[in-house]
Amino acid sequence: MGSFAGHAIPGSFFLLYGIWWIFTSYWYFFYTRNTNSRVSKVKLKRENELTRRSTLPTPCCTKFPLESLFKVALPLFGIVVETLFNWKNGVVLDPIKLHHEDDFSRMQHTTMYSFFLLSGIVDMCIYCVRLPKSATKLFLVMAFLIEGILFYFHTEHRDLLNQRAHLILTLCIFGCTICASVRMYCSDSLLLNSGLGFFITLQGTWFYQVAIILYGKNSASWLKDKMSPMYLPLALSWHVMITVILMLAIFIVMATLTKNYAFQKFTSLRKQRDVFARPLLDSDENLLPVKSNSTEVRDAETVI
């Protein structure tokens, strides 16, 4: 774990996972709000509850566990990298012989990946086995909780800058844990779903920030400067601002697209209603069926 790449891999995982979660939570919100048919809306919400999954419905690949497969593939890749390769020396490690601090750090990260891998496997099990209610959500909460505990004790006997950087990371992780825990009882809340996406994205960007500070080109100057720990809260504020701006941009774009789609659908329905409701023109008389006068019908019957 003690390298730039060792922080970039989990950073990429959480960054992609967080953006995906933001997108799916917004799509679920706009879809259920703009659905014209009440039956379709109730069916989608009921499907989300009956499947008892921790993931949200997606606009594509509804019958394919795309998010679950993502949660299995990337942690599995991280486990292989952290277990077999030493980023520092470029040699294969023996996982049984743990004599160095970096070895313990790598095993901690392997454990973190393992719990997210387990959460992804449980998410995929719902497609073939009926699990208890909120079981998949509980495994996601457990994955974030274990990750937070591991990172809280990850920087023992290290310098102050390293401890503060990982402390902020731990706060982001416990934010994910709280949002994921409350989602077990309220899965349809936009604030909870987008809040979870916010903390996951913030966690991913902060992984990259830690990699730049501790293992970047100017890491030596960061470690020597006594004022460096004071920079971390400022950097965190910038990360929060960028993440919020990204979420607002995605929300505005999706709101505009769904509004235009709903407006076009409403306009087409309005035109159809106007066609049937407009007054009859002379040119339309040939299109209507000929109606016989009642008196003429009676006279014809009398003649017959």
C-alpha cells in the first residue's frame, strides 16, 4: 500500500463507484417522479423492495447485475495486486511472512477489498436466491465499517501528516457507513442515496490526494514542512466543493433532459387531444361516416 499506485487503485474504485451511485440515484428519482403511469411507478418501487438489493435500478442492463459485477471485479484485482506484488521493490511477496510495516498495510488493504468483494457476491446472489430483507444492504454497511476500522488504525507510529491525511479519509468512510446504515430503512430517499454517492466520491478523490502528498514528486517537501498538516483541511474543503459542483452539474443535466422529454411527451398528447377536440371543418366532412335522417328512414320503411 505504501506507494502512489497503492492509493490510486482504491481511489479509482471508489471514484467510479461514487459517480455511478450519484447517476443511478438521480435517474431513479427523476424516473419515478416523471413516470406518467402510476402502475409503472409502483411496479418499479415494488421491484426494488422485493429483490432486496443494496443497488438502485439502472436505465440499462436491468436484468444484468452490472454494479454487482463491478464490485466483484475491481476488489478482486486489488486483492491480486496487494497480495502478490510489492509496489516498492517490484518483487513477489510471501503473504505468510509479515515482518515489515508495509506488509501489514498491504494485508489490511487486502482485507478491505475482501469485504467489498463479499458485498458484490451477495448482491449477485439475489438473482438466484431469495435473501432476507436488507441482507445486501447490511453487507454493504459491514464493508464500509470494516474499512473505517482498518484505516483508523492504519497509521500507528507514523508522522503527523500521514496520520491526519488518513484521519480525514476515515471520516469520509464513516460518512459512507452512516448513509448506508440509514438506507436499510429508507431506500427511496434522494438525500440518502445522493449523500452516499457524495461520500464515496469524496473518499475516492481523497485517496488520490493522499497519494500525491505522501508519494508524489514533492512528497519529501510535504513531509519536511511543519505547516503541511494545516493544508489538509483546506484541501478537503476543495474536494467537497468540487464534488458538490459535480453532483449539481449531473443533477441539472439530468433534470433538463427529463424535463425536455416530459415536455415533448406532453406536447404530443396535447396535439392529439386538440385534433379530436377542434371544430369540424368542411374538408373533414368526407372523412366522417354518412348519417341517415330518421324521417327518411321511416319513409323508406313505409314505402317498403
